[in-house]
Amino acid sequence: MQGGPVDLDLRKLRYFVAVAERLHFGQAAAALHVTQPALSRQIQQLEHDLGVTLFTRNSREVTLTPAGEQFLHDAKALLAAGRVAQERARRIEAGEDSLTIGFMLGTDVTPALHAFSERQPAVRLELVRLRWWSRTDALVDGSVDVGFVRLPVESTSLTVLPLYRERLSVVLPAGHPLAAKDTLDVAALADQPLLRYADADPAWSAVWNADPLPGGTRLTPGPVVHDMEEILEYVRAGRGVILVPGPVAAVFPRPDIAYVPVADVPPGQVALAWDGTRRSPLVARFAEAAETALADRD
């Protein structure tokens, strides 16, 4: 099929996402409170509008085509942007000023929040946790206005303001032979399985996991992890090690876990990022406040 640009119907996007997430038309129809034939017609019309096949269907299963997999990612972003646009319009109509600020675990947001609120006391601030695999998406789709992120970021539309750097520490079981050291070189980890950040951008993983090591040696890949809780359980069980920013280690002190600073790995960079294609005086003022408040953080 072939097709040119079309005006996308948000209702059809919601229907598509419901089917794509469940891969079952009957379950999606029930969740949407529509009949299955009506849902099927909407999906067929969407495929016709786009000029692509989104699903492969047979009597046993429904699967996404490669085009469908990509469209699912983009459709979620469009729906999120639509919700954000509606909410912003309502707030402006009500005379409310607000700013949604994203943060990654352990990033130092408090000084910037205080500095901004002193200058803009009437602005309502909302905080949203950013994950390593979705920090860029949240900024690009508009669900977060400005975010504290760990570099690198993969989107060229983002404006990035470096703020401060973080030393990395390796997470080890408390009884590990290296756990008693004050610092260590990353080469000492060469025979340890490396826990891997799930769905992380490869460039980001290369920085925050120091993989490959200086000289090009790669660590043995270990299990994939999705959050700090999984990291701690894998490490405690002796299933792998991982590097984390020092401030993240400070959030999770445990007697059965040791955090040892790594001496020969460059510090990671924390930055403020926002979508440069959107002009926002509040974002600009927040960036000024954050830069001033964190000027001596390194």
C-alpha cells in the first residue's frame, strides 16, 4: 500500500494502541467499550489512511508488522502530546502557571527548585521521575517541560545545559574481595558479569557502564535490569556488578551492599534538557535558576 500525508484521528490512534498493546481485538474492544466489528473497521480505516499494514491477522493470532511496531511508538508519543496540550490549554484558561520538571534518580533538583520558586513563587511545580530508557521521549512528547538528565541524549531536538558531574561507583556484595577497597580501577572488574540497563541507548550505556573498558576490552554481559531494586538483588546474589552514579548509591545504603568509587572512569555529566523547538519563558527562567543554583556543584 502507498499513501501520502493524512490528518490523524486521535480516536483511531487510541483504538490502534489498545489493540497493539493487547494483540487481541476482542480484549481491546471490551476495554474501549465498543463492539469488535466497529473496532476492526476503525483499524482498517486507519491502515487505509496511512497506506500501510499495521497488523498481521490470522485465525490464531494478531501480530504487529514492522511498520506497526514503529507506529505504536509514535502513536503513544502523539497521544501523550495531545493530553499535554489539552491540560496546558485548560491551565492557561484558568489562569494557572505550571512547569513539569523531570528528574532521574539521585539528580540534585532541590537547589534549582528553591531558586526558581524564589523568583517565580506563583508557578506551580510538578515533578516526574524519568527513567533511563524514556527520559528523551518524555521531553520530546511534551509530558515533561524540562528535565534533569544524564548525558548523552539521543535526540537532536533537545537543548542541553550541562550542570554538574558525578563520580561513578561499582555496586558489589558486601563480602566481595574488592568491597573493602577505598577506590578501584575498572579493570579490576574485567572478570565480573556486568548487569545491563534494559532498553538503554547504547551510547548512554557505554558511558555509564564504562563498557568497553579503556583499551577496548568488553566486560562479560550479565542479566538485564530495570530498576535499582533489581540491581541490588542481582548484586547481593552474586549474579553481577554494575556502575552507578555516586548520588544514586547514597539513596540505597544497605549493610549487604558495598559501593566502591571507580578511580579511572571519567565522571558522568548531569544536564538540564528541554525541547528546543518549543519556546517557553518559564523553561528559560528555570534553566537560569538551575545554572545559578548549581554553579558550584562539581
